[in-house]
Amino acid sequence: MAAKSYKETALRYAEEVTAGKRIVGKEVLLACIRFQQDLKRDDLELHTKEPDLVIGIIERTMVHKQGEDLEGNPLTGKPLRLEPWQIFIVYNLVGFYYKGTSERRYKEAFIFIPRKNGKTTFIAALAWGLALLERRSGATLYIVAARQKQAIQSFEFILNSLRASGMIEDFRVRDNNAEHSISYQFTAADGSPAGSIHIEALASNPDAQDSFNCNIAVADEIHAFKKAAQYNRIKEAMKAYTNKLMIGITTAGDEINSFCYRRLDYAVKVLNGTAKDDSLFCFVSRADQDENGNVDYTSAEQQQKANPNYGITIRPADIMQEALQAQNDPQQRKDFLSRSLNIYTSAMRAYFNLDEFRRSDQKYSWTLEELAKLPIDWYGGADLSKLHDLTAACLYGNYKGVDIVIPHAFFPVVAAHQKADEDNIPLFGWADDGELTLCNSPTVNHADVVAWFVGMRKKGFKIRQVGHDRKFCREYFIGMKTEGFKIVDQPQYFYKKSEGFRHIEAAAKNGTLYYLHSQAYEYCVENVAAVEKTDDMIQYDKIQPEHRIDVFDASVFACIRYLESMEKSSKAKKWFGEE
């Protein structure tokens, strides 16, 4: 492909997607709409020199290490040719500059594509092209993965291309148990230094990366990262550079309380406009889910939506055969959904559709101060079963048909860093937002929970009663009674909790639930798994043992108190002939 046509290819790809001429998922559509809107911005300009250079370097120097085309012809040793969607990505990443400056717009990227779409090949080629682009600044590029074996795959692809080109003797290559790196020092015609590149494959180990310094990094398969620090330490190594680029590229995992899932969630918010981040490029390729989170995985259209290389490296007949086999095997279906359609399967096990909760919550904007002034009664709930872990309290009220949840969480500060790191719970973010109290003790201090209810009462909330399971928290019970609260013992029987659960569920679906945009509440909602029993009863628990639902559980306790109080009030009105 001639260099002059690379821009045309990127533009045409976006045009075909937005015109419905290419079958893509809704997030790829949003990425193309964003691209077209960016072209019209007064503060941005699209360069061609830099992306053309990167693409040209890739297509002139990179060759396939292995594989076949769809006709069965060997690809080994043949030049790599980027597909339109890949050219679109490159043009976005290195083409946009702030007008009148040499500063690139994008500093970070999230690329989310299923397996068998040439991900390893693309990431290696992109790393190579970016390193040469930034050679004059002294390019240092890290290819990072949770396991070094994964990172080495990309490194070996670059190494293979250098061998095939006959250029390998010009480079310093270290490929042993201690180091996997490629380096080159450029010199001008007069012998003076003209830049350098250093590419290194690493296993992501945040404890060993404090002294790193780079301007480009590629984090591969970030769904396997156990800690956010595995990504963030590399990102922090770029602070000294203006034109830096951190690329996270991955397929779906199966852990919704992971760093990767939260990056995915954030990327989708950026694409749909609910979050603004001008420095983050997002390319999310997955099948579309319906309003209940389900996917028609036997649909050829959905298979094509997920896979940008459908009909190129993805054989339509093969992926359809995998889908049909998945119908009869739950484990195979789980793998097919995550690896081939890029769907987080644990999110599918979640009972609630979090988007329903968010759509409802976003309809309202009362502040805490405004809520305190409402002429209504409030009902409390507390989940205090794990004093060494996340504990929650809640107020529940109803104003003009809107159910209002005011949640609050508690966690011992001495264990917070470890828990936040190990289980990917954003405890410190919740604390900064006022949604969580960090207790200055080895366990959650009962007095802190009591103090929260006292504080809410002082703000003006008329708290009629508070429900909780007394067997877990005698000290709390005594503290609440001492402060004059009416406490109701509320054992955690599923048939008792079903009514509160169903009421909250219905309010979310009807768009009449407000929870002050609490991220802690959303975190717990998306971790709820449930089994429906007879007579509309429901038994719920966590999706996985390490997940948390305590804040949601506290709202169920509070909702039950509200419902039972309303029932008694209704009966009283009948006695007095007021109904």
C-alpha cells in the first residue's frame, strides 16, 4: 500500500463503519464517531508524516513468523500488511497533535480484541514502529506482560523479522535468561549521535520497576494482571516525557473485579461520553449484549462484530462450529464467550444489569444536604458480619415515588493497602469521594459505624429504625441503643431478604432508584449472584468468595425496614378509616 493511501484507509474505515457498511460492535462504532468528531476540532490537527512512517516501517521490515492464510498458503517470511482497522488505530495513536505544537494528543490506549485476530503480531509490529518513530528522543520501549513468556512472544516476532531482513548484525541483541532486549545507536553522516532505540521484554513485577524510565510501553494481556500496580508502575516510568504512549492490549478475562475490567468499564464510558479523557484512545471490539447482558453467540453477525479480522485470520466456518459446540458444553461456552466474543463471563453471571442501575441513578441529582431536608422518614441497615473486612451501613427513604439509598462503607486502614492491591477494590478512591470511612484500628470499629448514623441524624435525617443481624455485632447494638436509635433484629434469612431485594430490583428497572452515584454501591451491585426460588423468592450471594456485596446487603436491610414500616402504616390507616 502506498504511503499516501494510509490516511485514506483510516478515513474510509471510519466512514464505512459509521455508514453501516462494516459490521462492528457498538463500541467500535463509537470509536469511529469519536475519530470523525476529532477531525473537526479546532484544537487538534491530524498529521500524516508520523503515522505513515510507523505503518511504512512495519510493512517494509516486519514479516510473518508462522501461519497460513484462509486458503492454506504459508505466511512464514511474507511481509506483514496491516488491515484497515489496524491502520485506523495507528492513525489515531500517532496522528493527532494539538494544533500548532509538537505534542501528541494521545498518551494512553486501551485496545480490547479477541484471540486469533493477530494481536501478538500487531502489538510487536506496533512496538517496533513506535520505537523507530521516537528514536531521536532516545526511544526506550518495554513490552510487559503478567508472565515473561507472553512478553517474549512479541519480542521474538521482532527478532525474527530482523533476522529475515539481514539487519540483525547491526543491532545489539541480548536474548538469555536474564535479559531479552534489542538496542541500536543511530549516528548522523558526520558521526554524531542521531538517536537510539532500546526494546525490552519484561514480566510485570511492580516491586522491581521503580527505577525504570521509558517513553513507550505495551502491556500485553492485562486481563492477567493481578494488581493495578503491575500497569501503573510502568505508566509512572514515563513522567519525564511529553510524547509518551502507554498501550494496554488484551482479550476479555473472567474476573470483573480486576484492573482490566475496570479499565474496560472506563474505556466504554469515555467512548459513550459519560467520562471525558482526551488522552485515552479506546478500541473495544466485542459482541453486543442485550439489555439483560446476554449474547446471541451463534449469530454470525455477533461473531463478526467481535472479531475485526473476521474473514482474514478468523475463518467464519470455524468460529461458527465453535459456537455450535459451545451450546452443549457450559465450560466450552464460557471460554468461547470470553476468548472469541470478548465477553466477561463473570459479568454475565451477575444477576443485575448495572446499566439499569446507572440509568436510573443518573436521572436524579439531590445532594446529601438536600436529602436531609426532605420531609420523609429514613430507615437504616447495617451489614457488620466481617469486622476485619468491608462493612457497610445505609439509609433508605422514598420521596415522591423515588427510592433513595444513601450507602456508606467502612474498612480498617491498616489492611486497606493490601486489600486494595490484592482484590482490586478501590478503597482509597471511595474514601476520597466520602463513600468510605477508613477505621484507625485493626478491625472495623463499631463506634465508627454508630458515629455515622449519629452524624446523619445531626445532618437532619429523621431515622425511624435500623435493621441488622444482631448475632454479629453486640457492641454495635449496645452503642446504637445508647444513642437512642430503634434497633430491629433482622436475621439473614433469604425469604426475609427477598422482599427488599425485589423492591430494589424493581426500582432500578423502573428508573426510580437513586444512590448518589456511589461507586461503592455499584461495585457491590455488580458482584451479586442470585438463584430464584419458588414464590418469587430469591437467594443471593457473591459471584466469587473474594468479591464484596456488603454495601448492597446493607441497602436490602434498610429497604426491608422501610417496607415493613409502610405495611404497618397502611394497616393503621385502614383501622382509622383513612384509606
